[in-house]
Amino acid sequence: MADGDSESARRLLWEKRNKLRAPDDPDNLRKVEKEVIIPKMMREKSKVNCHTEVDAFTECCKASSVAMVWKCRKENSEMKECLVNSFRQPHLYPECKAEYLAQRERFQLFGERKQKTQ
């Protein structure tokens, strides 16, 4: 098979697969996208929103070593409360979904991957 033939065969296979699931349709998300990828983005944004509580808990744990279980209860509960409240904000899921769809579209069109944050 020549390179042109294999390329056209791959293209036909790709088109056949994507007819079943239109990639541009924002309501047509795979289960892993709905239940794993987008919630992961939501958790990351929640951590950014609650950075003071997360930092306070981290510093307490670093200072307390083994006794952190008892010494950092207050910081832990404040951090959990902030993260849960941030995660449950009604605007967060649609915001992360739109961001994910934009990333997915850039990848499908140009092969661009999400840049990893450090």
C-alpha cells in the first residue's frame, strides 16, 4: 500500500468514527470527559480559588510533621470547606466545560496539546 492509500484509508476511518460522535457538538461528551476530565479541571480551579487555605494547611503540615493529624485539624476543615464550596459553584462546571471544549478543538484542528503548568 502506498503512503497516499494508507493516508486516505486513515482519513476515511477517522470520518466514519466521528460521524457517530460529532466532535463540534458541545453536548456530546464522552463519559470520561464528563466524569473525569472536567471535574479534574474544576478541582484545579478550586485549589486556585482557595490558595490561602491550601497554603495555610500546607505550612501547618510542614511545621507539625507527625503530629499534623491533631495540630492541623482547624486548617484542614477550613481548606475542605473552601474547596467544597468552590467546587459546588454553579458557574464552575460550564466554565470548565467550555475551556475543555476549546482545548479539544485546538487539539483536533492543530494538534496543540494543553501546556502543563508548573
